[in-house]
Amino acid sequence: MRCVTYAGETVTTTDDVAEALVQLTASIAADGQAEAVSIPIVTASGSTHEAELVIGVGNDVLSAPAHDWTGDEPDFSWAAEELRQHKRFPQAPAIAHEQTIDTDNPDAFWDPDLDGFTRA
């Protein structure tokens, strides 16, 4: 569990939500923008609620371990996935892989210049 501090207030959420929120905040700020998002939080009594934040330029978000958390960790994985699906969430760069030759099936490569299959 993580404590997320925002605008002088601290809320508690899961590790994956806090990590996705920090990454999304940095990405939106790098674009010079700000956006509103909602995250699930857990109160001191253990009930769950939603917190609404404006993240991006001028909106600092701090995530720190919640050392005093003693309850079970709720499943907020759905919320972390929603943050990761945001259009401004940083995406991993594409990595080029060298194409290997399939020696078991030499006709497996389509050659559009020859309008058909060719031997590799």
C-alpha cells in the first residue's frame, strides 16, 4: 500500500495504482498539460472511496510506502489498468528484433515484390 500526497492531503491506495498515477502525471506534465483523473482509495476505517485529482503541470504527486497499513490490500488492479490505458500514459518504445529464418518451412516468407512465396 502507498500513501499518495496531493495538494497537502494524503490518501492511501495500492502500489500499482500509485505507480501508474505517478507515471501518468509525469507524462502529462512533460506534454505541458493537466487532466482530471479518479483513483480508488482506502480510508482509515477500511472503506473504499474515489479521489479525484488534477494531474500534470503544476500538480505535484508524491507516493510513499504506507508503513502503518495493517489491513488486507484491496484489488484495485482495474484502476491501475485504466490509468495505464490513458492516451498519455508512457508507452514502451518499440524494439526491433532480427527476423530469423524458419528452416523448417522455407516457404513461410511472403515476398510482395514477387507476388508470392519464395524460398528464404
